[in-house]
Amino acid sequence: MAKNKQESWKDRLSVVYSTNPDFKYETEESDTEDTPNKNQQRLRVEIDRKQRGGKTVTLITGFSGNEDDLKALGKWLKSKCGVGGSAKDGEILIQGDHKQRVVDLLIKDGYTNTKAKG
């Protein structure tokens, strides 16, 4: 019970005081963005070397949807390529030059609007 009290207190940090007896604290609720179907995603795959200390990465951009689906797709691609990487802010980074392999994997998985860029 103490945890609920603590969480509710943190939610209303921005409100100092209200003289309205009917005032209800409004908390920000995170809206979960629905992920469109695979064939509606417009993914672009490119090779990037900028600001990475000379390391080559395969960059997948254009993903729209929630962060969990992005991370799941990134994890699947990393395991199929056998390398590391990350998935955040609507981008997936795969370590190394795997552009054609990633494009083939995405198209085979149902991401039909996937294109190699550059």
C-alpha cells in the first residue's frame, strides 16, 4: 500500500496546490501506439559509418509502432545475422555490413515495402 501512496505522490509533483474542492489530479498516461501490419511498414535499410569510430553498421529506419515491437524485430534480426546491435528511437542498428541479408530477411518475413537505400 505504501508503494501506491508513493507513486501517486510522484504523479502529482507538478501541482502545488488547488483551492477547488472538486479538483482531481490528472496524471499523464502513456498511449501505446499500435503497430501497423508488416506490409504497411516502410522500412529502409542502409549502411552507415558516420560517428561510429570507423565501424560499419546496417541501419534500418522507418519503423512505426511501439517500442516493444521494435525491440522484438531488432532481436530477431540480430539473431538471424549472428551479430549484436540495438533498437531504439524507431531505428535498428545491426553491427557489420548485412544490408542485403537484412533486406531479404525482412521481405521474406512479410515487410514487403522494404528497400535498400544508398
